[in-house]
Amino acid sequence: MTSLLATVAIPDLLVFLLGALLCLVGAVSILTVKNPVHAALSLVMTLFGIAVLFIELQADFLAAVQIIVYAGAIVVLFLFVIMFLGVDREEDLAVEPIVGQRPLAAVLITALMASIVALGLVGHFEVGPATQTGMLHGGAGNVADLGRSVFTTYLFAFEATAGLLIIAVVGAVVLARRNNPDDHVAESQVEELA
Amino acid sequence: MNHLALPTVSYAALAPILFLLLGGVALMVLSALSRRPLAAGTVTGYSVLIGFGALISALAEYGHVNGAGPSSTVASAIAVDGFSAAIAVTVSVVVILASLLSHGYLRRMQIDAPAYHVLALTSASGAIIMAAANDLVVLFLGLEILSIALYVLAALNRRSAKSEEAALKYFILGGFSSAIFLFGIAFTYGATGSTNLQVITRTLGEGVAAKPGLLLAGLGLLLVGFFFKVAAVPFHLWTPDVYEGAPTPVTGFMAAAAKVGGFAALLRVLLTAMPQLSTNWTPVVYSVAVATLIGGAVLMVVQRDAKRMLAYSSINHAGFLLVGIVAATSAGISADLFYLFTYSVTALATFGIVTMLAGPRDDDAGIDRLSGLARRHPAIGAAMAILLLAQAGVPFTTGFIAKFSVIEAVVGHGSIPLAIIAMASAAVAVFAYLRLVATLYRTEDIATVDLGYDDSLTDGPAAFAIGLSVVVTIFFGIFPAALLDFGRTAVAHLLP
């Protein structure tokens, strides 16, 4: 770890620390704020921090996608659902559905974090920041590189993704469509269960 | 720099995948464009034809590989080898049988037939992609194509709240396991610098084992993802609930397709990409196999519902398949291939019979309900008895040969204790199977149970598929040589 720090230039280190701080503060406040809308906005902060880290790793395109898709579209979707369902007020989080759930979660999360840090210390990385593994293709265009690999190395994965998206759409339509005349049966059953 | 060298694509090798995936998409478009809803019979026939197309192209690929040897295509993202061809054959057979078994059910329950068939066909293509994937990214996409279609299929019975509950449970837990699996891929990539299985094994051969922390974490997370998918103990908790709640023909399809895809990918990743780490993964797979064998068999005995009992039976079968992985020899892999094929056929047909018996609303598969069934409907009773005995591993059925060859492989590898545990668990499971068979042939309750579902008992296509499965189960139980050789040849042409 010391050798890793020694090779990182001071500006890089500062940007990394800033990005990491953004991520962590955002992530912690998602859990601590009471208002679900504020939690969704904290998520934007985390996602923005990840975008900063992507830039630090010279993944400019991913950083842009991160902002547009995640911080933009997905968080808007979250907010939409929160407001649509009318849960934009304080929820009572004091009740624990399972006794001892929270302390256990704290212990497990600490163990998980410790093991991730330990992995960073003892693991061998084949990939890593440019300061470790050298510039990506001499620092040439990110978009061009990605575009090339999508149509060469990852051509099949690219096409399979198209198939996956079709199935996701079909699935959503099948689940959302309710033109079956017998649907009231299902609803009455749900009420019975409740 | 402007010229982009596109990778060469062997469409013949991809044909089984293309048949199922494009067949599903084409059916979707057709059903959307047609003015009137497509007739259920047309859709089932179409689906069976697509299954046959995939089967023939998979057999052709198998024949081609036998002559030309294993290779890879589309920039080595897809393995063209005997193993993937054999799995493609299995999945195609599953598609054909599942289409026939679901036909009457979809009509009775007034479920939109094209929706079921589109999802089943694409889901099956995901299983083949998983088996043929030579790259962890492709493997993950196959896993998701398989899973997402299955989540929706599990929710297809709108009249049952249990079906929706099962789908939600499967979706949430499946989403978590996919995320864990993806973390495993990311860690493995970080440790080896590639997601391609050949490059990974080459990197491991050069020895990154000095500081293997990240690599082992990746391996561990990958294993958790796989164990969830194939329902191994202790990652099985979703299985009984989902199997019970999902529409019964879907349960059968899920039990066959998800297990085939999951085990095929697990075998390929462990034995071709990470054989160097076998000292690390063998103890894990060994202990999970022991837990799965014992857990599946013991919990099966205490079930009061046929679908839940069969869910635990499928968990017990997963234990046997893991035994074949512990063996880690070509004998183990070919035993697993034989096991996957025969298990798929018997499990599908067993769930097909449960579909006939689960009542008009598909909500009651209690074992007591089956009491005395064989006396009222001798043919169905006999078929059920044969299929259950095959699952139990009685001689002259495929189940016996499958269990025997897996245990033979692991004994050859030197793990005698595991072989003994496997046989003991089979003995416990036999008790549960025989109890169900005895219930079928009970005499005292004949008059007391009201039938009221005669409709389902005269389901022609389903009866044909069940009859076919029984014939396959007995024929390959008595003459297994051809099928065993098929598996051995497939493994001999495994892409290294």
C-alpha cells in the first residue's frame, strides 16, 4: 500500500480523496436522513463521486454515462416512484422487524468493509489506475476505444445485451398488462391474504 | 485506423441460440401484428418446431465438433465444443417437452399463450449462452436472459396471489445473487486482467498465486452466485417457495432449464478457467455438496405438498451434480452431462403430472389430494410411479445410471466419504419418493376426494410428452451406453 501511495502524484491523490469523500458522505447520508426524497438526492452525491473517480481512472466516457444515466435518469425514476407512491414524508424507522437486526447489520458491514480493505492490501491486481498500469493506449480517445471493443472483443456480449433488453421489455409488458376479465379474482385473493 | 476488423462469426455454431432467441422474438412480433389472438395450438406447434430446429442444429454442431475439434467464435466469446453442443441438445429437448406440457395448462388458466412461449424460448436461449460462454461477461448476460424471463414466467398465473409472491421472492433474491455474481466477475477481472476464460487460465498458469486475495474473493463470490442459481444448500431458501408458487409447468421448466444452465456454466468456469485453483474450490464445493445432499433429502421427507417435495428433490439432485464437480475429471463431467439430461426429462414430466393433479386453479398440490389416484387413473398413476422411482435412482431407470456414474466418478477421484454420503442421502430420499408412490396406490380414500378437474386429466399434448419422457427414462435406463458415449465424446471435445 505504501508503494502504491508513493507513486501517486499529489493532485491525483487530492482528486481521489475528494471523490471518495463525496461517495462516502453521500452513502452514509442515504441511510441517516429521514426524508426519502433527501435520501434519493444523497444518492446523486454518491453517484457524482463515482463519476469523479472514473475521471481519475481516465474513464471519461464512463464518467459522462454515470452522470447522464445514473445521476440523471435513474435517480429521477426513484424520485418519481417516491412521489407517485406518496411516501415523501417521514417513515417510522424505529421499529425493528427482526430483533437485533440493526446491531447485527452493523457488525456484518464492519466485517465486510474490513475484508474489502484487507483485499486491497493483500490482493494482486492486474488492472488498476494509469499510475500503476500505464496509460490506456497512450491516452488516446476513450470513446473510440470503447466503440472498437464493443464491435470486436465484446461483439457477442453487445448483441446478447440487445436480447436481454427485449426480454426485459416483454416481461414488463406482460406483468403490467391487466386486460384479463378474471383479474378481480387475483385482487380478491390478495385481499384475503392481507 | 478507420478500418474495423470485425470478428468472424460461425453462425452454424450459434444456431441453437439464434433459433431460440430469434424464434422467441419472431413469435412476439407475430402475436403483436396478428389481428386476433393466436390460437394456442398454433403457438405450441411453433414453439415445438423452434425446439426441433435448435435440437437439430445442436446435433449438427456436435457432429461438426467431433470432426473438427473444439474452437471458439465471435472473438472467442463463445465456445464451439462438444460440451456446449451437448447442453444445447438438453435444453432443446427441455423446450420441446415444456411446450407440450404447458399447452393444456395455458388454455385452462386462460393465460396468454404467446407470452409464455416467448419467455420460455428466450429463457432457454439464455441457458445455452451460459453453457457456451467463453467469457464471464457473456456468461453473466446468459444468466440474466435466463433469469429475467423466469421471474416473469413465475408471475404468469394472475389468478393466484402465491404466483405473484413467488415471482417477487425469486426476483429480489435473484437480483441480489446476480449482483454478488457480478462482483465476483469484477474481482476476477481485477486479479487476472481479463474476463475471457482462456486468458484467465493462462494468467493463472503464469502464477499470480503469490498474492491471491482478490482472486479468491472473486472465486468465492462467483461460487455464491452459481450456488444460488442451482439451488445448493445453504443458498436454497428461495427454492421451495418459488417452486410451490409458480405455475406448475413453469416450475418444471425452471427446475430443468435453470439447473442445466447453472451447472453447465459452473462446470466450465471451475474446470476450464480455474483448474489451477482446484485446491481452493474443491473444499468449498465438497462441503456445499454434502450440505445439499443431506439437506435436500432430509427436508424432502417432511413435506406435505408435492411441489415442495419435488423442490427439495431437485435440491438433492443438485447435490449429486456437485459430487460430479468434486470429481473434476472427464468422467465426472460426462456423468454430470448424463445426469443433467436425464434429470431434466424426468423432472419436467413429473411436474407435468403434478400440473394435471394440482386442481382447476393450480393451487393445491397437497400430497393427501393424490391419495388413491393410481386406482382411478391407472395410466397417470403408473407414469408418476415410474418417474418418481427414476428420481429415486431405482435400477432400470436413467436415475440409477446417473447416480451410479456420478458416484463412480467421485470414487475414481478418491473421495470415498462423499460417495457414502451421497448414497446415504439417496436412501433417505427413496423413503420420500416411495411414500408418495404408496399414497398414489392407497385404496381407502378413493370415494372421498372430489375430482372436479377431469379437464386436466385428458390433456393430450401433455400426456404425449409425459409418455415420451417415461419411454426415454426407461429406454436409457436399460440401454444407457449410447447416451453415456454421447456425454463422453462431448467432454473429449471440451474447449481447454
